[in-house]
Amino acid sequence: MSTKTVYEEDFYAWLMENVQLLRQRRLAEIDVNNIAEELESLGRSERRELINRLALLFAHLLKWQYQPQKRSPSWKYTIREQRRAVLDLLNDSPSLRYELEEKLAEAYKKAILTAAKETRLSETRFPPGCPFTLEQALDESFWPQ
């Protein structure tokens, strides 16, 4: 005899069932614990997406700064694209900006690894602390020299 719930057996069916229950205001019947877990997971995913986008932006800014002879339109478009993606995420969820300040160092550490791998420069070649402010990184007119 299986003890699996609809949540474990068919996520989409569980989701649609709970959406319907919520819309019908049948709150006593919703799966509160799993809904709370899914909402928390969604928030973590948004935060991770923001950190990853920022890390990619920082990595390309480092590449731009430390390998000026290899600058290409592709790098420029990647920087612009990541700036736009970070700003879009912050516009959709402005409260992430407060968490982002705490996560800048984490994003920068990821950026160093990416930049070192892609440039074949030593990780120690890059500053240990992020040389860009968040404002600079997101500023369309900022291009490190």
C-alpha cells in the first residue's frame, strides 16, 4: 500500500488542485505545509538566480578589465545582457536588493573562478575584494579600464 501523496506522485496535479482550492477560498483543504515549502524554495531560487547573474556580470567585467586586448562585441553584449537581467530581477523583487548587499562577496568569489577559468589567469591576479560597486556594475556607461 502506497503512502505517497498527490504532491509526491504528480506535482503538477497537486499544484493545480491547490490553485483551485485557493481560488475557491477553500483554505481548510489546501496543503499548507507543502505550499509553504514550495514558496520558500521559489524565494531561494530567485536569490540564487540573482547571485548567479551578478557573478557572471562581475566575471565579464573582470575579463574586460584584465584582458583589454581580447575585448569583443560578444563580451560587451554579455555584460549588457547580465546588467539587464539583474535589473529585471531587482525590479520584479525589490526586496532582493537588501539581501544582495550581503551576497556581493559570494557573487564575486564565483566571478573570480569564472574569470580565471576563461582568461587562464591565476585567481590571485584578481583583487580579493570586488573592485566594482553594485552601482558601477549595473551602470550602462561603466566599463572598467
